[in-house]
Amino acid sequence: MSNTLGIGVVLLYFTVLVGIGIYGAKVSLKTREDYFLASRGLGSIAVFMALFASNITAFTIIGHAGFAYGTGYGAYGYVIGWSIFITPFTYYLVGYRSWLLGKRYGYATQPQVFGGIFDSKLVALIFLVLLLYYTLPYLVVSIIGGSLAFTTITDGVIPYWLSSLVIIGISLVYTIPAGLRGTVWTDIFQGAIFLTVACLLLMALARALGGFSAITGQIMVENPAMLQRSLSPGIAPINWFSFAFVNSIAVIVFPQMFTRILAARSSSNLKRVSLYYPLALAAIFGVSTLLGVWGSVAIPGLEGKDADNIVPMLIHQFLSPVWMILGLVVILAIVKSSIDSQLLSVTHLVTDDLLPRFKRFTSETAVFWGRILLVVFAAAAYYIALVRPAAILSIAAFAFSGFSVMLPVMIGALYWPRANKYGACAALIFPAIMLHLWYLEILPKWTTFGFMPVFPAFILAILTLVVVSYLSPAPSQEQKEKTFGIFDKVFTGGGN
Amino acid sequence: MSFKVRLALVSLIVLIMFILHNSFWLWDLDDRVPLLFGFMPFAFSFYVGYSILALIAMRIIIRLAWPDPPAEVLEPHRGEGHLE
């Protein structure tokens, strides 16, 4: 009975996604602007869910719950605390000004926005290379994480290779025909599913474990250290401080997030997104934290990577098989909503910023190449996810930090008229090299002064931008006017 | 109020939120503050409150320093960028 129901639910879920793809293709125009940016016409709910669903990965439910299992309630503040405020704040700080320039000059990606501000093809190229360099391994790791979770939750019935194939294949079904519009519509559907089911799952598990108060009381008796952050060495204050520079400020630099902000219809849409984003982030990570901590007393004794399976194990041990099916759909929804957006964004970068360096083509041809490249990148990502080369995984380990240290150049470009292309190039390349030297342990650990490498690299990026910009010629008045003239009109009404 | 003053106030809000997030001196309260709603210890409930504070902070920032653009600014500027 539950097998039939399970197959039915999963089939229904896939049918909805395919339907969205077919309908999206019907209403889409065959222009580059429509395929990659939905004609810059996304409303508040669409932008909100597109950003939120792309932001939430398998780590949220699987990895974070595993981390909370070993760390306690402190995992909540450590991983998502600062993000709750700063991620939506960066939608204002960087997103709004970039959106204004996008509307005015037709910019659609970071290489276009920042290459345009500095009037430099080299800045655009460095942005392109770094974004592809960090996004591709991150995409592969997302597929690996999602496929492992999918295999775990099906108890190995669906093997890893098939899980990867299903996840990538279904993503392509609606992304190829409908582009950004297809991924955004499925994000609304999938985001609503995983938020709703995650909350229901929390309540069902609380009930199965004797109630919210009872399970918390059990933790206080059997594992009181879970309540005290000072007893968890992994979240010591210096790590806590450094981690604020890892994931929270990286989000706006992810090309898939940046593009979705440029696709917003109006300033009001972005305001609403920034306003309510903190609550959505706090809710989904709150559920994940509680599940992990509860798991530490409900199923004690898991070590290392085994703890990452705590959510499927809780469902398996304490709830009916129907919940396993719902859990499966949640994992699929979370994984696919981030993978499809990453796939589309790398395709967008190559189609819009790399290919035109060699050959100019029409808008319609760009869409054609975009579709071809989607398949190429998906096939490459699938192959790498099967082989799992160590080099790719080690780059993915510091991809978030790599994105974070690009932020000072983005902020400098949008707020400091004296910043120039020389400063931007140096501040993009130098900290990226230093990050590699630290993460690959070529430089000794003491050179980071006890912080995670991302913090000194971030400071280096700021210093490099300022020093090199001051040591080289200032941008021309015309170039500054092109960007800051727009901002003056918006923020000061034309005055200062 | 000039936009520079508004931007300074926004920076102050960001600084306060950062200090609150890194308020290590409050960690001593983790096992002393009663559970919120009977199941949220301080290490958890602090961030439930922080998320509401973040919403309020964003509301203030939007009012202070996020004006809507005049229509002329959004007029596409032909000949620049990557317009269709």
C-alpha cells in the first residue's frame, strides 16, 4: 500500500514539474533576456521563492542536522545566525544598486555589471573565471550530497548513480524549455513543499518522541552539554566570528542569486523579499537544528558522517512509511531547486559572457546555445559526480570562502567612485591566491592568526582594493558619472 | 536628513546586529535562562528573537535608505550593456 502511494506521490510531483516545463516553454519568448532573466518581470513571491529555494541545499536538512547532532543548539546561531540578518541586507547593499544598473544598461550577470562599472573587459573576465571556478565544483557537490541523501532515504533501493541521473534529468526537463521562468515556477512549488513538509515533519516527530517539552527535558538530563555553546569546541568564539564571513555574505555573490535579483520587476519586490527573508531562513534552519539535537538523544551514538543521516533515521525509526515518501519528496525538492539554478547560471555566464568574446550572435541563437550548454554542463556534472575527483571536492570545500572574498570588490564598485579597474583586478586575484595557499596548507596555519582563512583573505581584499586604486589613475569623470550619476538621482534626488 | 547621515545610521544598525550575533558574554546564560515555550533553550531562542529583530532592522533600513527609483532612471539606455 505504502509503496503504491509512494510511487503515486513521486509521480505526481514529477508530473507537476514536467507540466511547469511545458507551460513555461509555451509562454516564453525566444529571446536571451526572457530565457535567462524572465524579461526582468519577476514579482515578490517569485523572487522570494527563487532566492530562498536556490539558497537552501541538501546541507540544510542533511548536513546541518548532522552538525547540530554533534554540536547542540549552538549550531543554529553558528551556521545561520548572522545570515538571518546579513543575507537579506546584502540584497539591499549590493542587490538593489546592481538591479538599478541592470535596468538602465541591460546588464544581466556580474561580469557585465562590474566589467561595466570599471569599463574593463579584464575585470569582467576575472569575474567570469572565478564564478565558474567556484560554482562548478559547488554544483557537483550539491549533486553528490543530494544523490547520497536520495539513496539513503530509499534504503539503497535507488542506487547512487540512478539518484544522480534522476535529479539532473528532471531538472533539465523544465530548465531546457523554460529557462529562468521554468526554474522560478518550480522553485515556488518546491519551496512551498519543503517549507510545509519540514514543519509538519517536526510536529510529527515531536509527537512521536513524547512532545516538545518531553524531548527537551530528556536532552537536559541525558546530554546537558547540548544547551551550552561554551562546551562545544567546534564553535569556539574565534571560529564563530570567522564563520560570519563564510556562508552568509557569500550568498549575494552566487551567480544564481545575483541573476535572480536582477530579474525582479520592481524595487518594491526586492524590499518585500529583504524584509521577510530572515523569517524563512530562521524557520527552515530552526527545524533542521531541532531535528538534529533531538536525534542526539533519540538515536544516540552516531559518529562522524553517520550523524548526517539523522533525519532519515528519525523518520525511519519513529514515523510511518508515508513520512519516508514525503521526506523523499522534500529532499528532491531541496536538491533540485538549487541544482537547476546553478546549472542555468553557469550556462548563462558562458552564453552571455564567454561565447560573445569569440563570436557575436543573435538573441535567438543565444537561447539555442544556452539549451545546448545546459545539456553539456549537466552531462559533465553527472560524470564528475560519479567519479568524484579529489581536486574538485577540495575546491568545493572553500568555494563559499572564494565567493565571500569577491564581495569587497562588488561593494567598492557600487559605493566608492575612486575604486578603479586596477584595484578591482588585484583585489579579486590576490585574495583568491592567498585562499588557495591557506586551504591547501602551503602556508603555515599561524599566518591566519587563528582565524579561518576567509577572514584574513577578506581583509586583504579590502586593503588591496584601496591601496592599488589609490596608487593608480582614478576613473574618468565620464565613467564615474555612468554609475554614480544614476545612484545620485535615486538616493539623493540628484544632489549629494 | 542627508543621505550620508542615513547611510551612517544603516551602518550603525549593521554594527549592532553584528555585535549581537557575536555576544559571547551572553553564552554564560545558556543554562540559566528558562526554556522558551518549554522547549527552546537560550542558545536557540536567542536566534528566534534575533530573526524578529532582523526583520525590524530591515524595515528601518528600507525606510531610511531605500528610495524607489524615478521612472527616468529605469529607462533603458540604448547602446550600452547587453540590451536585446
